[in-house]
Amino acid sequence: MVVPCVVMLMCAGASGQGQKPYVQEKNAVYAEPHGIGLLMDVFRPTGPSNGRAIVDIVSSAFNTERININQHLSWKMYDVFCSHGYVVFAIRPGSASKWSIPEMQGHVRMGIRYVKEHAGEYGIEPASLGLIGVSAGGYLACLTALTPVEGDPNADDPLLRHDTRVGAAAPICPVTDVRFGEAKTEDQLLRFAKRLGLNPLGKPTAEEVRKRAEALSPVCLAAPDSPPFIFTHGKDDTIVPLAHSENMVEALEKAGVDVELRMVDTAEHVWDATIPEDIEVIAGWFDEKLNARTCVGVEAILD
């Protein structure tokens, strides 16, 4: 289904031309696995808060650098969401040079738990978080939203007392199926196994790798209790073909989940031309699904 891009002017934040609708806190540490600090930037609205938060998973090709946050800034992602009154946590889950996919997923869960633990400090509702990501970040958003972990009320670590459920998810051009077929060589199989979190020294079999890939493919994980989803994908994407989102939507629909697909005409992978307007549509969708308090009263920030 193609949904036209409508720029909504229900924004709250900057009251004058050129004034940013947020205050940015850089490089806050949200977790320290193995003694290594995981970083995030926090964007707090300068205007009225709507009482909700969005977790932005910043990852491109499973790498997360300052340049990736700068790219999201260039798309006005934080301008748009903060103008709607959201606090945005731009979490960096680590890079593939150091971490496997399951480890990066674990880091996203740590980020969600951190936000829930500190919800009172930010004036947000912990049970109503939005989750977004682009490309590899979109994949991690899908995977995490579909595989929530319950909290342990008796855990010594207060973060682990919180679950990892989110209220809605909005992946942009995500990979949804990592079942890439059979590796041509043993070396390829072992490299793929390592990316999936299997120990290559243990010489995992092709069947073990296949089962792990299936367990890490969002398209295999749709369930009736999954949160609402909206997918945004370029029709001409040759890096992550549109079929990834189409197949994911089909799986969610079969499970009875509230899901929507927005296909962007002539857009390739991670397009720039209209993405601020596409994010504005997503913000309006989050407003509805997260039951956010409506914030109105200033000019649009998309010019």
C-alpha cells in the first residue's frame, strides 16, 4: 500500500526561525558490557513534552559512528520528533568489528531498559516507547520489537527489572531476513556464523547456522502480541530490496498485527530527498499509536 506523504503542522518546539527544537546531550553512557561504554545522544524538546520517548537505533551496515548520528540530523529526524514533543534517545549499539548481531540486539535492549529506568527524570511514560531505525538500525528495531524480554523484579541491577517491550516500531528500509542461503565455502560459513553469534572455533554445522539465522530473521518472528509497525521503504532499493518490508508486513498481517507499509516512489536505499517528510508522517503515526499528548503551535521545521 502506498501512502502519500502529508506534512503535518502539529509541531511544538522552536518558536523562532532558526532555533532548534531540542537540546542535545552527546555521548551519554547507557551501558557498559565487558567494561566498554555504550554511547547515546539524548535530544530533549525545548517546547512542551508530549510525555513519550523514541529510541532511535543508530546503525548503518552494522556500524555506528558519530557520522551516522549526523546523517540522522541531516534528515531532521530529531527536529521532527522533538517538535512533536518527544524525547529521543539515539543509541549506538556497537559495530560489527567488535560485536555480533545478538550482542548488538542485547545492547538495544539495554538502551530500552535504561530509558525505562530513567523515565521519571525525563518525564516520559516507560510503557509507551517508540522504536525506530534505518537500514541495519531498522533490522535491529524489528528484531528487538518482536522478541521482548520480561524484567526480573528481583534483579540486583535495577535496569534488569524492566522489560524490553515497546509501544510501536517504525523501521525504515530494514533487512528482515538474514537467511542468505548456503555459504559457498567453509570460510564463508564460519564468518557468517560469527556474525550470528556462533563460535567459529566450535565449527558450527550448516544446519546450526541455518537455525541461528532463522532465529535472527524478523520475518520468522511475527506474533499476535507484536506491537504496531509502520514500514517505510524505497521502491527502487537495490541494497535492501523492498521485498524485505513486503514479506515482513505479510507475516505481521497473518499474525493479526496492526501494520502499515509506505512505499516511496523512485527512492533507493536511504534516500535523502523526501526523508524529512517521511519522518514527519512517522511522527504523526507515533502520536496516534503511543497516545501522545498533542503539541501544537509553531511553524513547521521542514523548510
